[in-house]
Amino acid sequence: GVLSGMFGVGGGFLMTPLLFFIGIPPAVAVATEANQIVASSFSGVLAHLRRRTVDLRMGTVLLIGGLIGAALGVVIFNYLKALGQVDLLVKLCYVVFLGIVGSLMFVESLNAIRRSKRPGAAPKRKKHNWIHALPFKMKFRVSGLYISVIPPIVVGITVGILAAIMGVGGGFIMVPAMIYLLGMPTKVVVGTSLFQIIFVTAFTTLLHATTNFTVDIVLAVLLLLGGVIGAQIGTQIGVKMKAEQLRILLAIMVLAVCGKLAFDLLVMP
């Protein structure tokens, strides 16, 4: 909750590994954490809807992909659970993703700190022309875009699979993809991402609860209570720090969790 308030992230990609560390089985941690993300994302979306910073049309296209991805992810999860390999897969996914995301964030934060010391250097914006050449175009008025529906659906499917296997909302992949790949305005991105995440994680929780029976209600309630209290504290801390400092702190934390997971995988027989 503190991290969520400070950094504006759902915190699923850190919460699930932390649950592993206190001895919760990975299958239960993944299914139960998805529950907590639904609640925190819902409160976030309400605030964004009031500000009119949610692109409902784009959110719906991403959601279609997300639901397909979540169903695929649960099928893969169940197959690996039957083989007895699901715990290893979940931990390996976390080591890979946290390693990549943490490293990219760390480098980007260092560059942002350097840029802030050199005023007047505006960041260059990339143009992805191949996206505009794809068929099945659609108008997204709130985002001011006229692009193919194929890239948003692919992004949605990827995030849906991650939500099912890793118990994360997928915002740490979806937000950069929406900004750099789809070219959406930053102010619309967070609200639209949260809108999609609510439904995908709710669907994932439902599938895990009905097929695996791995949702722990008591654990979910405790996580929610802690999350709500922590978010209020985190918001107060976040206001007092610079964005670059916050990002580099988050990057270090992500890399530390990644290192601990990798160490446990290597050291344990």
C-alpha cells in the first residue's frame, strides 16, 4: 500500500514475491494477489473517471485482448500445476521480469536525473510508423488517435497471460506500451490501464477460484486492509519527494526482490 501511494503502481509485482518470502505457496499467492489488485484499481479508476482521463473505447479493446490472455494464462497455469512445475515457473517469470523492468527503470531514472540537471534538453519522442500502416483502424477520441485495433489487442493478451501466471495487474508493462507503442497521451494512460486491469484481474481471480481453488479469502482481506492503510501513508511520503528520486528507489527495490528470488532458486536444492 505504501508503495502504491508513493509510486502510483499497483504493487502486485512486488507483493507476490513478498508473499513467497513469508512462506505462502506461489499458486495461492498469485490467485489471492489478483483479488487485492481489483480493489486498489477500482478506487483509482473512480478518481480518473471524475477527471475524465479514461479512454473507455481503448480500454474496451485492451480488455478484449486481456480476457483472452487471462483465459490462456489460466490454462497454462493449470497444465503446469498438473505437472507440478507451477511454483518454479512463477518464480522464474518473476526473476526475468523484475530483472528487466528494474534494470530499465534504473537506467531511465539515472538519465532523467542527468536531464533535470541540464535544463532545456527536451526528450525526443519516437514515431512508430509501422503501427499506422496496420489494417482495422478505429478512432479513439479521448486519446486523439486513429490506429489499428491489432496492437492494443496484442498488448491486452500479453497482460492477461501475465495476470493469470504471475498475479500482477500488468500495469508495469501496459503503461510503457500504451505510451511508446500506441502513442497515447500520458494523462489518459493510467486511468485507461486501471480500467482494463479491474476486469482482467477479477476474471483471473474467478478462474483461479473455480478451477484451482487457490484463493485464500482471509489472506485477501488482510492484504486489502494493509493496502488501504499503507496507500494513505505512501501518498504523504510521495508528495515530499521528487519523481526521479522515487523512480530510482522503486528500481532499486525491484532489483533487490529479483536478486533475493534468484538467490533462493539457485541456493535451494
